[in-house]
Amino acid sequence: MITYFPDYYHDFKCIADKCKHTCCAGWEIDVDETSLERFRAEPDIASHLDGNTIILGDNERCPFLREDGLCSMILKHGEDFLCDICTEHPRFYNEYEDYTDGGIGLVCEEACRIILDKEDDFSLVPQRELSDDIKIVFDTSKPLTERLAVLKPNVCTSLSRAEFVNTMEVLDPSWTVIINKIIAEQPTAEQEKKCIDSNARAFSNFCAYFLYRYPEETGFAVEATYLLADLVLSNIDIHEAARMFSGEIEYSDVNIDKALDKWYYSRAEDD
């Protein structure tokens, strides 16, 4: 079975202690069976296990995360000693009948930088024909907001979109503060369009990421792009806004299912 990757996939490398939002805190760490066997053979690691889960310390930090942001397990045993979840994050894989699509998730700030700052159009390695939706996103013959209108003719208002997001599970309390700011300020459609079209490359890359990761979930990709604009209009850096969106919505099973259902629209069904 062949596995496809975006052409930026292999540009990713964990920036470790330089990361402002470590993935080694706030996440439950389930250890795969193969790694569990070697972990149990090391007393300094086994003492931090509860079944197949690593026991988190204060502020839900991994016990192997040092104050300088480096991993004591890597420093002592090497990167190959890590369990699968630590090795693979923030990578994702979507398996289909004849192939697999791989990628890196926007929940990681370094992935956000690589994806949003990419200057070339989205492409896959090995090369494969892209979906019509992704092709539309990168058709620069018209403004990006007009291209998004082809993908989803009727987008939500900033108010209705934010009010819906406010019904979701909250992982970071600061997210609620920002969403409430959007509700209070209610960016207009013209403000959203100006924000998106003035930074079309980053917003195109953001939308294409979702169209690739969630094929045919066109409505979700478009609404996510407009919510990113609302976050930027609330004075959030676009990379940080993308990371927050991904962490709050994509990386909550409850929230992503809710969002995909609420914003479902498949252009292919209307063709």
C-alpha cells in the first residue's frame, strides 16, 4: 500500500526546547505495547507508569520533561527509545482501501509555521492528482474569498460561528476568552474578506490542509478558514490562531465530530 505525504512533510522536525507550547504537557500519554515492554525494564521509567499510561506530574507535565524543555528520556536513552505516540506526534495518517494519506497536524506550532508559510501550492509525494476542491483553493485567477464561495456558497456569520464554537468542550480557558471577544465584536463579512484576501497564501494553505485531512468535508474547511480570520481580527497571530483552532477542535474527539456534523457541506454532492 502506497503512502502519500504533502511535499512539506519531511521538512518537519521537533524544535524541542524552542517550542512555546510543548506537546509534553496537558496530553494523556498512552504507551504502545512494544514500548511498554522496554519501559518496564528501566526502573527510572517504570516508576512513572500506571498500567500503559505515563503518570503526569504538576500542571499535567510529563515526568520526563525537564525544566529546560528537553526530554530526559531522549537524553539518556536516545530518540528511538520513545513510545509511538511521542515519536509520531503531530503526524497523522488516514488509511483508505488502496492507499494512506499522511501529514503533520496544525496542533504543533512548528507545523503551523511550515504549512502556513509555504510559498508553493499544495502537492503530494509521490505525485497524485489533487481533489477539485484543493485545485479551486489555489486557482489565483480570482480572490480567495470568491474561491471559498465556490466551495461553500453560504458561510456562517462570525456571530453564529462563534456562538456554536462556544457550545463545545473547552481545553484551554483562554480559548473561551477569545471566542467571547469575537461574539462581542462580531467581525463583519467585509472585514473577514479583507483579512483573508490580504493574506491569501496562508489562508489557502490552511484551507487546503483541512481539505486534504478531511476529504469532502468542504463546509468544515471553509468555516474553519473564516474562523481563523475571526481569530486574526481579534489580534491573534495567524500561526498561533491556527494552532489554537487545531488544539481545541481537531484534537478533541467530541469537538471535531460536532464541527464536522454542524458545518457539513460537500460541493461534490451538488455537482
